[in-house]
Amino acid sequence: MDGQKSQAKLTRTQSSLLRSSPTIRSSIHSLSSVTEEDAITPDQEDSEEEKLMKKPRKSGSTPRNGSTRFSSPVLAMATLCVFTLFSLLFFLYLFYLRKEDTPTSENLLLALIFIAVALFFASKNKGLIHQTLLVLKHSWDESSKRLGISRTNSKPVQWFIGEPSVQKPRQRSNKKIIREGVEFYSNGDFYEGEFHKGRCNGSGVYNYFVNGRYEGDWIDGRYDGYGIESWARGSRYKGQYRQGLRHGYGVYRFYTGDSYAGEWCNGQSHGVGVQNCSDGSCYVGEFKCGVKHGLGCYHFRNGDRYAGEYFGDKIHGFGVYHFANGHCYEGSWHEGRKQGYGMYTFRNGETRCGEWDAGTLKYPLPPLTDTVLRVIQAARKTAENAINLPRVYEQVNKAVVASNRAATAARVAAVKAVQNRMDGKFCETNVEDTGFVV
């Protein structure tokens, strides 16, 4: 096939032969004319000379042999030079030689007279001036050509063998950009969704090998935005992400039945949230780095209630503990035990006050002791603040709704990606194996 194409390109077409034929004819004609001129006899030369001598000369034509008449361009140049020299001499005489002798009014009058004479001369010699300008222009063009200065952008002559190749103007490509695609990874995972600049961007679904999946928003190959993440054992998270981690508001439901709804930071519960356990217990309050820390209220499965301070996932600080049997303790705590000053009230109204150590009353004190009263007031104030913590139910619900919407868009993008693959439409993914680990 290549040999046939080269032969087809090299064979001359009819148009190329037609283009070259005038050149051949002109060269043959010139050769024939040369041979004819060489064949002229001396008699024919004499007759030609007589015809030239008898041929009348046109009026206004200049003889070819040596003549003393000047051509009109030379005459125009000479006249212009003489007039210019005369003008310079006149001004030199007027403004320098007679500057002190002649008054200003006389100089002005002489200048006006000179201008009038110049205008009269110009009106009488319009043709001569025009011809002078043409001569100057022609001289300038000749000088420019010698120096290689060209006023016009000349295009090179192109020669073609066969039909000339006409370059068609580039047309803007209306080809639709394929954004949805499918990418498989070496560990068995695969992604279906949108790509941008070779990375997962937009909406898409990432399927983990026998582990779970993520449906939602992507930015530069990471979870970012809203989405739903589910695991094979049944756990699921709905909420916000940032740079691949749970961040913002969201709900995490464990396969054991426990759940957390609230604020997240860098993949851990952090801020205000609600933790519900499968045994019926519930905590509403502050979290830090995944554990209860700060103010909060805990409802135990046996009916006990605590409102106060937490530290490191344990009751620590000031708080009020209500027992299911009607008893109550108000005071200070240390790592889940009564420690320091406090008051224990029985359901019949009897009280015990004093200093506590490891959950037992060590030094009993009267109820109206100033130290005990200050500790009881601090515990009641802390419990009130814990109960009145701002709730984040509204923010969490909005995040869940947005996550459901993002997951739906991701599923649609995954369907488009699979359809494009079935239709033979591929987008340039070039995604490296990033090794997502959850």
C-alpha cells in the first residue's frame, strides 16, 4: 500500500502537464526565433536598416543617440534646487545681514512679498512640482530596494507538482469531552465517576474490594464535600468530608447499634454531638478527639443521670449525679468517683456533707459550711450549663439531606461512566494507585 501511495504521489496529473506546457512551448518558440534570426541574410539586414531610417519618429520622443537636451526629471530637479538655494539666500540676507539696518516692518513686508512670489511660482509650475515629487519618490523606492527595505510583506512563491495542497482553516473541535470513566486498581478497588486532570473530581462511586463503598463528592482524588460511606459489616456515615476525612456535620451509625450525630474534625467526633448506645444509654454534650470531654449530660441505662464536666471520657470536675433510686450527689469528681467536697442527699431528705475520697465520705462536715456551699453552687451551675448546651440537630439534618443528594449524583455519574465504557468512549484518567485505606 505504501508503494502504491508513493507512486500515486509521484505520477504527474493532467493539470501539472498543462501547467508545464506553456514553458515548453515558450522555450521552443524562443529557440525557433533564434534560429530564424541567425538565418537572416545580409540583403535582409540592409532592407531592415532602410526601413528603420524611413520610419517616422514620434513627436516628443527623445533620440537614442547622444543629445544635449535634458530629460524632464533632471530639469525639474535642477529647478527645485535653484529655487531652494535662492530661498535660503534670501532668508539669510533678510534676517542676518539686514537685521540691524532694516526695521521689523520692512522685514515683514519683504517676507510677505517673497511668500507671494513663491505661491505665484508654484501655481504656474504645478506640473513641474508634481513631476519633481514623482522623481523623489522613485529615487526613494530605488534606494529602498538596494538596501533590502520592503514596504509590502511579500509572500514566497510556492511550486506544486500535481494539484496544489490547499490548507483548510482549522475548525474548532465540537467533540464532546468525556468526563465520566471507570478506573481499576491493583488491590481490587475500582472507581466509577467523573475525572478532571487525571484524578477523581466531581461526583463518583469508589468500591472497596470486599470492604465497602463511598458515594459522593470528590476533589483531587479525595473525599471532599458531602457523601455517604458504608462498610460491609453494616456501618454507615452520612455527612461532610474534607481532604478524605470526616469533617463538619454528620451521622455515623455503627453496626453494633451505636450512633453519633454531631460535629466532626479530621475524622473524629469533635465538638457538640449526641451519642446513642445500643444498651439505651445516651450522652449529649461536648467531645474532643473522639471522646467525651467538656460539658455534657449522660443518661445511663439503669436510669441514672449525670450533668456536669467530663475529662478524657470520664466524669471529672464539678457536676450533679441523680441516681435512679432518688438519691443525689452534688460536688466534685475525679475520674468517675466522688472526690473532694460535696453533699450526698438521700431520697428521704437526709444529707451527708464533707470531704470525699475515692467515692467514700472521709471527713464529715456540717451542711452549712462555706467550703461545702461554694462547691455545691459550682456543681449546680456547671450542671445547668451542661443541660443548656446548644444543640446541633438542625445542622446535622441539613448535612444528611445534602449527603443523600450528593450520593444520588454520584450514582448517576457511575451509570454514565459504565455506559461510556460499554460504548467505547474513554476519558484519559491516568490515575495512580493511591491506596485508599479506611
